[in-house]
Amino acid sequence: MKLLVVEDENKTADYIRQGLIEAGFVVDLARNGLDGHHMAMTENYDLVVLDVMLPGIDGWKIVQSIRAVGNQVPVLFLTARSSVDDRVQGLELGADDYLVKPFAFSELLARVRTLLRRGGPPVNHERIQVANLELDLVRRRAVRSGQRINLTSKEFALLELLARRQGEVLPRSLIASQVWDMNFDSDTNVIDVAIRRLRAKIDDNFEPKLIQTVRGMGYTLDLPDD
Ligand code: CA
């Protein structure tokens, strides 16, 4: 899941970015409105965390502009103001939710996850099941054959990506950009190592084996063909 954070206060921006990365997201950061606007218009994000008061172009104008071209990316506004009028204006312009500063990071994370579920896969917003593997997307937990598997946040993000797109062969470049924010040119060995670790946890002691290597193409999570 790739998020854009637009925030001009460096301390707040770094704090949000770091927290979201630790929670397993890929995060792009824009420190002013113009960069934020440009990135929101040109890149594909799963969600935008958008400060309202920004130099250059404010958060309201950014959300208006991206909605005007039909971009429905969920937007969480951050605002230091708390008057009712501002709230109403933000929501009318197309923000999906907002948070009044100062806020606890846990609150931001909870709102982000709620918004992502709202725009998530239509089949099931909170759980993904593949054979006897279950992912609880709310608690970020994986269970295989009734046994809880301990995963790091990156491992869970990798597994979630594979499970959301069950049966689809995902090239290393796509996995790299979605889970690690790396380019295709980067060392894709990172992906192979991560897959190996994930397999050791979710496949080695269980049947059927779910993570499949498709030679020359990438990886897929699916039931093996018999
Ligand atoms: Ca600001």
C-alpha cells in the first residue's frame, strides 16, 4: 500500500512518515503544496494524508483539483483548525475524513486503516482467506491452520499484497514498488530473500504450499495445480 503524506512542518512530516513506514506502508512525502499536488496528480496512491495549511497551494485546493479530474483516492485531512465551518468545508470539497492537530499517531493509523478498508477489495474488507491461511487485515495477523504466525510489518505487507491478488503472478518490480518503494533497478535480491523468509514462516510447516515461484516472471500466492 502506497501513501502520500503532504505536510510542511518537518517534524510532523517525519514523525508521520516514520510511523507509517513502521506500520508497513510505502510512503512518499511532499513538504509543500505544489509538490504534493504534482505527486497526487501523477502517481497512484492508495491514500493521501493532506495537511490543510500549506505554502504554495493549500490542502483544500489540492483535494478540489484531484477530485476535479475524477481521482477518488481517499484523503485524510490534517488541520490545526477545529471550527465546524472548516470541517464542513473540508468534507464538501471531497476529503474523506480528518484529524485535528495535535493528534496521537495511533489515531492517525486507525483512521488510515479505516479509509483503506472502505476503498479496499469489495469481497471482504477485513479478512482474506486462501485455503487454510487467514489474514486479519485489521489486526494485521496471519493464521495458518489455526496457528498464529508472527510476521514483521513488511512480511505482513508482502503477504497481504500476494493474497489480495491471489492467483496473479506479481513481478519482482511490482512487489518492490508496492512493498519497499524501490525501483526495478534496485537490488531485487531483497525480494527473493523476503519471500524465502515468508515461506519459511507460512509454508514450510504447512500444506498446501501457497507461495509459488513462476520462473522468469515473479511470485504468486495460490493453491498448487494438481
Ligand atoms: Ca501546515
